[in-house]
Amino acid sequence: MIHKRIRPFNTAKTYPEQKLDNDLAQAVVARGATVFLRGQCPQDLDTAEDVGIGDPVAQTHKVMQNIRQLMQEAGGGMEHVCKLVVYLTDIRHREPVYRTMGEYIRGVHPVCTGLVVVALARPTWLVEIDATAVLPDD
């Protein structure tokens, strides 16, 4: 493959309750330096089990832990994150979600966009965050 694909999966397995069949990845490292992360949801990366149902803080911790883990698997760390996009299903969750997210990006200063959306892929998800990072030159 042209780019490094981290944790490839098929949506038929990830979303068995939906009729999907897409080949995706959790992250893609392009040209050896740019890392694009899939929007991370409050799911365990290994089991796809939902975490923190009904709790935006617990869900955000899991989302950010996933981002940190995927960045490490891509050969980087949170300090390489340049952009975050936060998707919320309820504006009332903005403050607790951003406070929790802030624990993981303290001192990093990425750009960030926040959106309130009607729904995410599963009705139990309250937050989704995607990230873009640039790894340093060797």
C-alpha cells in the first residue's frame, strides 16, 4: 500500500446492527509524516465495546485514550497533534468534554473545531473526536 494503514477493519464487523461493508482504518500515515485519525468514538479499540454509556466525561476519556494509543502506534505522540474536530450530540456536554479533552492536550496547542450534530453512528455515543497530526522529520 502507498500509505501505512493502522488497525484496518471492515464496518460489517464493527457495526453488525447496520448493513455496511466498508474497508476503513483507524489511522493512516501519509508520506511518512502526516497522520490522519478516524473520528474516535467511545469504544475499546480491540473489542469495539462501547464505553461510558450516558457519561460524556467517561466517553471523552476513552476517545482521547484511543487517540493517544493510535498516535503511539503511528510512531508519534500527543505532542504531534495539529488539529482536532469535536462532534457533540448535545451542546450541554461541551464544557465537560472540552475540560476532559484538555487533560490530554495540555501544552500541545492544536487548532480545534467543535460541532454539534444530530447524531453519531450509534445512539449511545455522545462525543466523537478526530485528529490530524504531523510527525517530525527523522
